[in-house]
Amino acid sequence: MRIGRRPLFFTGLAVICLLMLELTPPEYRWVNLFAAGLAMFWAVMLFVEERSLVRWSPGAKDVAAARARRPSPPAAPASTPQEPPSEG
């Protein structure tokens, strides 16, 4: 399973926030915890988004079959030249 760069970035950011927890004064530790939680939220959301994308690369036979099944676009109506409006 391949994990993209964005979820890994936010996971790393959360780890850094948690590592700095000991260095942070006690009255501001909630900021580290909040930032780590927010980063993990985005890491999970981006991971789910990447896993939900359909990664399908068609072969030559599949492309030909898909084109054969696809209905052809409707023909454009023949355009007739417009006559300029006649003056009085």
C-alpha cells in the first residue's frame, strides 16, 4: 500500500508537536496537543481521500472496448447563413 506525501507530512507534523510537548511550558501544552490532533485529523482525511481514488490504467484492448461502448456525440445541425435584415 502506497501512502502519499500529504498524509505523511501531516503525520510528521503531529510527531514533531508531540516531541516538543516536554519542552513546552505546562500552561501552553494544550497548543501542542491541539496542533497534533489537528495534524492527525488532516493526515487521516487525506489518507482516506487518496485511498478512495480509483487508480485504473486501461490497456489498449480496454480503451478500444470503452470507445466502442460510448455513444457517439450527436451531429451538429447544419448551419444556414443568416440574411441581413432588410431595411424599410
